[in-house]
Amino acid sequence: MKQVKSLRSAFATLKAEQIRVTGISMDSVAEQRAFADKFALPFLLLSDTSGQICDAFRVERPKNKPRRETFLFRRGRLVWHDRAVNPRTQANDVLRKIEEISAR
């Protein structure tokens, strides 16, 4: 597996594997737009200012700041949840998990 630096750089591979990337944070729509523009993100960012999505997925929010977590869904079912995301390895962790799931 080729090593990548970010979900942005892995986007073409993820798309080819029919993986949709969506980032969700409690930042405002304007903050999300600015972040997406700053880093030229090719995927959707959603604003969850009320924390309802965080609560639905049981994402911990110490000091009302959600932890970074990764959820992989396949055919509408959750197949992997990473509660301890390391931003430096996240893209490679996701790609590795996709390979494992696809091999099943």
C-alpha cells in the first residue's frame, strides 16, 4: 500500500473504493468553509454546532470540543470505528482498514 499524508491526498483512492469522506465538526458553516478553502479539501464538511451528530455517534466532547474519530460505513452499515485517531496516520489507517474489509 502506498503511504499517503492525508485524507485529501488519499481522496482519489477512497473515491475509487466508493468511500465517501465527510468531515463533521462543531464549527460554524463559515468556519468549515474557510477550513475547506484553506486546505483545498475535496470532500464535504458539515457543521454540527448543536452537537446532535456527535451525540448520536457517541463522540466524546471534552470541554465541548469533539474528539477526532473515524467511522467507516459499507453498504449502510458501520464496519469500523476508530476512537483514537492519529491525524498523521489517519489516511493510511483508513486505507489499510479498507483493504482488510475488501479482502473479506
